Amino acid sequence: MLAGFSLALGACDSGAEAPGQEQAGLGGEKANLLGEIDPSYAGELMPAINVTDPDGKQLNLGALQGRLVLLNLWATWCAPCKVEMPMLNDLAKENEALKVLTVSQDFSGLEKVPAFLDENELDQLEPWLDPDGKVAVAVGSSVLPTTILYDEAGVEVWRVVGDYDWSSAETQEAIAAVLGN
């Protein structure tokens, strides 16, 4: 299954600038990548999978229950991902109640990911790595970027597949609506 996943991750066209492409997802289904908030997966639990930092420290995603988590799956070679990262950094800086967790899907991210974060002054984002793509498989996404909002109970509220403007008023409203509950 993971071998097929690695091929599907190629769906992120490193030169793509615009969302709206149709790409094959896991299981051969088509996903419309409009970069819109999608609540259709609401109710799914955050997978209890370990991600690792470059020093070998592990973080089990399931241990993040108790706070609002915005999980972003990305890669250094993915052009739309690179565009989103500064916005996600700002979002993390502006909202202490929200844990913005970026998890790189780079196969050789040990050196690339921390260097990318440093070079781009992304000081609010930690270099978590998932080179085997286990998190992406668990959440059922083969497209980068994929970003999922989980509530304090670790339950999915909504997701965005494809690039998105994380600095928009729509983002602020969507997060505020969850914080208000």
C-alpha cells in the first residue's frame, strides 16, 4: 500500500500554481482540488501515529488531544506547500489556542526540512517528519498539501486538500467557530 502511496504523492505538481485540478486519490477515486474547506470527513479520529523530528524525538499524534490541532501534510518539493508555509507560520504565531503541526512527507527530509524552515524563517513550525507517508495513508489523502483541523477531542472538523489562503477571513472564521464551541 505504501508503494502506491509514494507514486500518488507525485500528484502535487511542483510547478502547479492553481488549484482546481482533478487528481487520483487513494483507491482510485477522484478528488476535486478546489482548495476549499471540506467538512465531509468530520467525525474521523486523528490517527495515533508517531512522527519524528530530525533528532529522533517522537510525537504520537493521539497525544495531542486536549487542544485544537491544524495538521498540515506537506513536502519541500511541493510548490503549493511552499506558498502555504509562511501563512501557516503566521497562523501559529497569531493563535496560541491552535497547534499548527506541519508534518513533512519528504522521503529524505532529515536535512531538507529543518533547512527549509530555517531559510524561510518559519520559527513557529517544527520539523516533524513522516517519510513513509503513514499519516497521509491513515487520513486517506494522497495529495499535498492536505490540512486537517481536529478539535480538542481529536476529532476531525474539516479539511482542505490542495492549496489554500490561510491568511483569509474565511480561515479566521472557520477556526473561531470551532474555538467558540
